[in-house]
Amino acid sequence: MNYIWAGMMVTGILFSTVNGTIGQMSQSMMESCEEAIYFLLGMAGVMGMWSGLMNIAQKTGLVHRMCNLLRPMTRQLFPQVRSEETISAIVMSFATNLMGVGNSSTIFALKAMERLDEENGGRPVASDAMCMFLVMNMYMVQLLPMTVLKLRNDAGSAAPESIVIPAAIVEIVTMAAAMVLCHICEKMGGKERA
């Protein structure tokens, strides 16, 4: 990947030198760098807020109550998972994804995957629970896509929230399709093991 980026940079510099637009290119690069810093600072605030809220929820027992409330669903989706800590990490990952803060969800998703890997015995082949978690985490419905709303608002959109309902419909369909495919693959893998 580094070679690709380096190649793109060298090509851009050569192209702008040949066209006599090296000054415009360097100015655009500096403006882009400045915009990237503002973007990162804004996203860091959103991520910090959600990470803090999820840690408070965990320490106050709210996550434990959410785990108990979602236990029937998690037992259906992850029947082989027994650890309360693993279920908590899965629920926290799903909760941050539901709120559309996928960047903050990464922390909890990594923790959940580590716990699932421990339950899998650290084998080189992923368990069904690991595959289902990955599929659900990637295609999770976002009830309120905070990151996208912030980006649209920062870009000057007249109605940044107009994408919420269409996006939710598409996400529900893709998540359902992904879960069905994951179950089909689990069944096919079970037949091969038998």
C-alpha cells in the first residue's frame, strides 16, 4: 500500500510539474492537510464522548442490564458463547454501532473478538460465533448515523438528516441478507465437519 501511495504522489508531482501547476498542487495539499486536522479533531470529540458514555454505562451496570435484556437475541445469534464478559463486549459494540459511531465501536469490537478468540481456543480457523459477530458488526443497522450526519453538516448540507430513513432501510436489508448467508455457511460447514 505504501508503494501505491508513493506512486500516486510521484505521479501527481510529475504531472503538475509538466503542466506548470505545481504551485496550485502544493496549495491544495496544504489546504487538505488543514481540513484533515479539523476533521480529525471533530471526530475525536465524537469518539471521546461515546467511548466515555459506554465506559460509564459499563461501570454503572447499564451494560449488564442491557446484556440481560438482549440475552434471548444473543443466545440465538451466538449459542456457543457463554462468557458474560464476551456478551458485554458484543452488546457494547452493537450499541455504539446502532448510534452510528463506528469509530468508537472498534474498541469494543476488538475486545469482543479477542474474547471470542479465547473461547475458540486461539485456533487458526474462526468459530461460527466469530464469523457471525464480524458479519453483524460490519452490517449493523445505524439508527442515528452520527458520523455521517456530522460530515454532511460540516459539508454544508441543507438537510443532513435526510439520509437516515433510506440508509436504515438499506442497512436492515443488507444485515438480514448477510446474517442469512452466514447461517447458510454455518450449516454447510457443519455438514462438512460431520
